[in-house]
Amino acid sequence: MPRATNSPASRKRRKRVLKKAKGFYGNRSRLYRYAKDAIFKAQTWATRDRKTRKRNFRALWITRINAGVRQHGLTYSRFIEGLIAADIQMDRKVLSDLAIQNPAAFEEIVVKAKAALENKVQSVPAA
């Protein structure tokens, strides 16, 4: 009896892998054997780096907010403390965008945070 290779399914599988490997260098985009390993590794890193991307963006937003706040004589941590005291609930992405795109609006938020910090300091009795 002749050997059955299930050729259509095998070819489809190989084409699917090679299509995913499009743009890779050298044999990694042309030969199934190497493309298969490259795709596996790429998908592993993609899974891991979805978390890393979130971490990197949060760090970027914090850096931008810190730079904007320091122009008004505050540090990032004191600014966040003032926002909590003033009950202003804005996420870091929006605050970062405001600091860059609309400095006047950002300055108003900084002023409110400063005022809330001063009220907080005055309301705490000295021990």
C-alpha cells in the first residue's frame, strides 16, 4: 500500500508558518524548519512583552508628569499626594498628555494639588 502523507494539510501548515515568518531575515523567512523555530520564539516574546509594554508606558508617563510638575516647584510624589488629597481622579496617561499638550490646564491641576497639600498640612496637629 502506498504511503499517505496528507499532503494538502502539510502544505497548508507550512504555508501558514512561512506567512507568519514574512519579513524575517535569511532562512528564517524561507525555510520551514527555521521559520518554525523563529515563529515560536517570536510568539513567546510577544506574550512576555505585552506586559513589559504596559510597564514602559507607565514609567514614561510618570517621567513626563514629573518633568511638568517640577516646573511648578513640586515633586512627582508630592503632586500625587496632593491629587489624592484634592480628590482629583485622573490617570497618569491623561496627566502626561495634559502636561505636554495643554500646559495651562496642567498648571491649574498643579495649583489645586498644592492647595490640597497645604490644607492637609494645616489640618494635621503637630505632635
